[in-house]
Amino acid sequence: MLLKTANGLLVFVIGFIAVLTSPAAVSADPPNLIIILTDDQGYADVGFNGSTEIPTPNIDRIANNGVRFTRGYVTHAVCAPSRAGLITGRYQDRFGASRNPLFAPKDSTMGLPLSEQTLADALRQAGYTSSIIGKWHLGAHKSLYPLQRGFDEFYGFLSGGHHYFPDMWNISDKTEASAQWDGYRTRIMRNNGRVNEEEYLTDALSREAVDFVRRHADNTPFFLFLSYNAPHTPLQATEEYLSRFEHIEDERRRTYAAMISAVDDGVGALLDTLDELDLQENTMIYFLSDNGGPTYDNTADNTPLRGTKGTFYEGGVRVPFAMQWPAAVPEGIDFHHPISSLDIFATITDFAGIEPKNELDGVNLVPYLTGEKDGYPHEALLWRNYDRDWVAMVMGDGKYLNLTDSTIELYNLADDIGETRNIPIDEFEDFEKMVDLANQWLSTHQEPAFLGLLQNDRYNRLNPDRFNMVSPFEPDTSPPSVPEGYELVWSDEFNIDGPPDEAKWSFEKGFTRNYELQWYQPENAYVKDGRLIIKAKRESFLNPDYDPQSDNWRLNREDVHYTSASLRGEGKFSFKYGIMEVRARIDTTMGSWPAIWTLGDEGRWPERGEIDIMEFYRYQDEPTILANAAWAGENDGRVIWDSAKIPLKEFQQSVPDWAERFHIWRMDWDEDYIKIYLNGELLNKIDVEESTRSDGYNPFRQPHFILLNLAIGSNGGNPEFSEFPITYEVDYVRVFQKKTQ
């Protein structure tokens, strides 16, 4: 097989190279995979495709160390459909992902359908750890988040684009969005939560990519999808990068160049890290853009190609595309046959020994790069734009376009790369074959699964509550959602400012339990802005009940150093069986011990029974969420606990800003079981029968009353160096019971 190197020399790839680079011979270990995807980058805006205006020495290293695909294509001329094809290895029209999805956080159908296996899903079968860093754009509903689609880590944003400067990220969360483009202004996500990022976005994404590789260097294989949004609009760059292009007079082009230069720096840092950690040999790296450059919007350069992003001329779908894998692919290759982003999935899964869930449209490229196979990897590559009724195809050097109103255009790309000479049909040898292939291909497609960006106004009319969501950072003002078959029997929505409703709550006073440090007093609890607020304060005064002669710690403790509040529903309301739901935000500061709990109406503790729907404190010095029940042993009266203890860090790994958010704790209680949930996740299931005494008494088959309190110290830890006040907020408490016939 004759290949052309990047420096123009011809080399022969001898047959034995194919033997040495077959999957079994490459390595006993599957390769790491890195995909570096830019957004809206022009074909000519990399050094390896001839750019002298925008140097990209680090991106060029990938082409020089491996292969430059001069005819590397993506599956669509706009962002999300192209990304859907790449991440599934399948033409996106097969499963209806034909459009750019809208930023519609409530819509579980607006994005990559759950029927599709992502590359991260597939690689998980072979033990890969996967991360996507940057742009997602495959669904903003929680069921479509990257961590629900096979990825172990996510750092980036959900929408189709984003502002680059942190001072422009003035929306805390997607629930605060009120328009399509508000996704550009949200705080950056880490996994399923939000973080406060301070760096220029491109630099932050590069930093996170390097960190991911360092953290997983010793437990390979890994898959890193570094999904830059640069140089997609808005055109924004720092002075550091702008200063490199003072020679470019066009301000927009200067900014565009600066944005690519920032990407190139990040790619360099990533490649250097791989070299430093000796990972470069068995790491398969791809660089490409998600579609052609939009020359008007961001001044991209697609020379010598015709067309731009959004079109099916070469400038819309042929992109800068390079790959390296030193363990298997010779360096310095130019590969001139058409290949596709679809091939990434097929290539890596072949070498990882994975059988994909769905039939793939890509092929393993490596045998074509080593000479093990000759010819074209694909008989044809095809494109469809459903809304414009466009179809396009390349087959060999031939290009076929069937545009609106059945306008046919035919080109020979071998001698007309710019698509300037439309060949008459009767002079185009493969025309009928191309038409037949296109029709056969179209017959496998589905209708679009969702309305897209071009239908934004229509979608808004059909979904007037599109952005009507409850913020995790604010009280929920919507009416209670009553479970089917139940009725609301009691609630406190905390909607009237002032002291808590005395018809529903009384206060504990003084020192109470567990040698805690706080002095309970009513004034530390109040209702404001739709929530109950309990504040623990650092304040000192003499214990009003002080008695130095007493053996009771509540009396012989001379001074008060902390105050807080505890609300008690005893004598106001109690219930037996049903669903209790509480939405609350807890302070996880050292020393804090908030709780949502119940006690039985009859008996002393522990005979009366205790249910802790929520406790937070230090367990073995680890901040911990607990869900418990306690009762008395029959013979010795000792306390028996059925306790679930989940370290807080387990929640924070997926939701880093967990402590900033309100959460829903729920107890489902019947005569057989007490089930305690947090945000719908079962924490503990307690068998009620286990607490039945021989005389038939069971503390959990009697009515219970509700308590809300914030303790300080004891199990909560030493608060000496903590910042006060410590605040515990409750949005509502609701009790539902089954409807009576």
C-alpha cells in the first residue's frame, strides 16, 4: 500500500507491519482513548492543514505522530447531530437525533435517546473509566446527563454553547433559566452538581483534562472526551491569547485565532502529561472538529473547501482530523480516502474486545492505516438534513448532493475539491448507484425524535411551562404533589413570615440530650421567605438553670456558649402510618447536627421508639448522613438501632454543591416497614416486626409526632473553629395518608 507522509515523501508500508500491529500483537492491554473535539473550527485553521496565520504546533503533534486524514468527515454539518453520531458510532438519523436539541431541562426526550449505547457505555464493559470535559449538548434533562450515559465523570456544561469568562456565568443552575440561550450563562457542572470556576473556560477544561489523566494514570484504561466549545461563538479570549495575534487586523478573526491558540496550549499540556507518565505509546488520540467552520459567524477558514457549517458542501462536513497511536499506527501518514467520526467507536471497541449493543456504521481504521487492508474503508458516506430535505454522499472521489426541490449537484472531488464544476448527470458514471444507495440508506431512518433549534418558537408554544422548574437553591412554591391513593392530612409550608405556627409547634428549652453544647431557645427559629430557619449562634451567657450542686449535666454546666432551636410537634399533631416528606437544606459545618425525626406518643425513650428520617453528624470523624430507627430491647432495655450511615462525600462526588441545595427526605411507613429515602434513593428499610415485644407492644405501631432541631457539638463534632451562624432551613413538612373509603 502506498501512503504519503506529512512531509511529502512516499513510503511503502511493508506487509509485516500489519502483522505487528494486529489487535493481538499491539498490546495485552486495551489502549487508552482520548478524543479532542473542537467546535466550529475551520478546515484550514490548523497547521497540519496548512495554516500559517494560526500556529497550532501542539495539535500538529498528533498528525505528525500518526496520521492526517485529508478527507476526514463528521456525520452532520451542525453540532449535536454530529456529536450524536460520534458518541454512538451510528448515523444519528437511525435513532431520530437529527436536530440540535433545545435547552429544555424538563424534557426527557430532548436529546440522545436512551435506546442508544454511548461509547462510554460500551467501554465500561472493558473496565474503562470515562470522563467528558466540556460541551455535552445531548440533553439537559437529568435522565440524559453524562453520568447517566456511561461516563464516570463530567466537567462542563449541558447546552450548545457557553460564555468563556466566569463573570458572565450569573445563573446558578439550569432551573433558573428562562430562555433558550440562558444555558450559556449557567455555572459550570462537575458531575451532577455545580462548582464556582474562576478560570477562562478553555483553560479550565484543559486543566481538568490533565488532572483526569494524572488521577487515572495508574488504573488504565481510560476514555477522555475533551469536548472544547472553542472556537464556537461568542468570540471571547483573554489578553494572553489575543496578544499573540496583534498582526491580525480583523478583531473578530484575531479573537477566533486566540481561542484556537488557547485550545492548542491545552492540547500541548495534555500531550506533555502523557509523555511524562509514559502513557503516550498505548493511548489512541483523535483530534477533529464537530463540523465545518461557520465562516461568517466566527471568521473560520475552510479553504480550499466550498461551504460552511450547516451546508453539505465539503466545508460543512469535512473537518480537520488527525489521529495517533504509536503502539499500532506509523507516524507521518497522510490518508486520502474518506473516513468518518463514526469510525472512532468501531476502532476502539474492536481493540478493547467489546461487542457493541447496536449495529455500528463505522469501521476499524487501523488495518487501513497499516496496510493490512487496501482500498476504501467505506463504500460511501452519507448525510441527511431532515428539515431542509437535503441528502449528500461521497463515494470514492464522487460527490452527490440532492438539495431542496430535487436540485442535483455532482462533483469529482479528486480534481475539483472546491466543488465548482457541477457535472451533468449523464456524464457521471456512478449516479444511479448513488441514488440507489441513498434511498436504501434513507429507508433505515426514523423521524426526528424532538423539535430542534429551528423550531424553538413552536416548542415554546407547545410547552409554555418549559422553564417552570423548582430551583434546588430556593423554596418550592408549587402546590403539594399528592401521591396517588393518598391525601394530604397535615403540612406546614412555612409561608407566613414570623415565628413558627404555635398551633403546630412548641419549643424545647435549655440543654436537652446527648451532652450537646447548644442551649435551645425559641428566638433561634423563625419563618422567612417561605422557609423555616433555625440558626445556631455562638453567644455566651450564664446558664439560667445553673446549680453547681446538681449531678445533672443540664444544671451543673455553668455557661452557655451556643444557642439553637428545636421544634416539637408533641400534643399538636401525630400520625400512624403514611408518607412524611420534608424538603430541607442542611449546614455541613463542623459541629452541626441537624435532624428530622419522630417519637412515639406513648412511653419513655427508647421504649416509645424513634425514627430518624434525617440526621447529619460526624461518624468516626466522617461527615455522614444517617437514616435510623431505635427501640428498646425487651429484656435489658438497651437501645437497639437499625441504622444506615452514608458518608457525605458519596453524595458530593456526584453533586459537589450538595450542601448548597435543598433535598427531599421521605419516610414511607406502614405496619410492616419503615422506608427512608433521600431524593428518591432508598437509604434504609426497617422491618417493623423486629421491634415487637413478646407482649405484642411495638413502638412503631403507635402514632408518632415530629421534631425538627439543630444540635451543636457532641456527635456533630467540635465547633470551636467553625464559622457561625450555622443555619438549617426547612422548606416544608408534609404528611400523607391513604384515602379512607
